[in-house]
Amino acid sequence: MILPIIAYGDPVLRKVGVEITQDYPNLKELIENMKETMYNAQGVGLAAPQIGKAIRLFIVDTSPFSADEDLDESERTFLENFKRVFINAKILKEEGNEWAFNEGCLSIPNIREDVVRESEVTIEYVDENFKKHTETLNGLAARVVQHEYDHIEGILFTDKISSLKKRLIKKKLENISKGKVNPDYRMKFPLQKRK
Ligand code: NI
């Protein structure tokens, strides 16, 4: 089932997600619904707060990036196959050169901004079967994981841009909260007036 994606301005996007256990109600179904919702919106990641649940769960599939011309063959293969469910994730380490990448977010349609982050991340998490993993990622895979991880910490990419850029997009963000935007997927807007 495709779920409505929560738009910028909803308080659920600002909550720090809580850890979940294996007996979280309908977890399998929730993960399936999140995948369907992400693919329908052509996203490369989706975090639970974006569908209204302040829990430490996010999914990632970087395969759309594998078409990028600048990649070498091993990066291409990695991104093609990087599909993960991250539960109760904790970033252990971020390091490497800072680099800017033009980020977007399904909760913030039609806005993209360069965000600077470190290039490498080491993350500990359990997968959908509650099997524990520790992975070190870099490049685009790290970038998507860092963006989704921020969601479960209540952080959005627009928090990480300069104050000048924040001022420039303020009105656009207000309009998104009010539903004055036309994404090609279902959304739920916190300040939309009932018609
Ligand atoms: Ni996002």
C-alpha cells in the first residue's frame, strides 16, 4: 500500500525516533508499504517519520544512481545493489573529505540544495530480520544513509544550508506545508486548509 508522505512542517519530522523491537506491530507490512511508497515516489530512501512514525527505521535503494556516468564499474555495481532496511541504526563514525551534493527530499518536493557532509560513514544497525550489521560506506551510498539517518534524528537537509539560502527558500517551505505544491505522489500537508 502506498502511504502518504508527510510534508515539511509536520512536527513528526522533528521528533527523534525511538528504537523498536521485533514485535513492533505489523513491522513486515510497514516495511513493505514503505518500499512501495519510496519506489512510487522515485526516491532512493525513505525514513519512518516521513510516513508519520517517529521510530528508528529507514530504507535505502541507491540503484537509480547507478546510471550516473561518472562512476567506475565497482561503484556502479555497488550502488546498483545497495538496498537495505536500517532498524535502530546508530552512526559510529563519520570521516573523510567534506563534499557538497545536491540533495532533495520526498517531504520537501521541488527544492534541492547543496549539502556538505563527510564522505565516509560507519553505521551499526539491525536489518528486517533483526540481524546485526556494522558497515562502512562512502560516496553516494554514505550520502543517502546520512540523509535518512538525519530523518530519524529529526533533522532535515534544509537545516544544513547557509542562513542566506534558508531565507531564500523560506516562502517555498511555507507553501509546501500549506499544500501549495504539486508532487506526482501522495502527500499529507500539515497546514493544508480543508476544502
Ligand atoms: Ni529526506
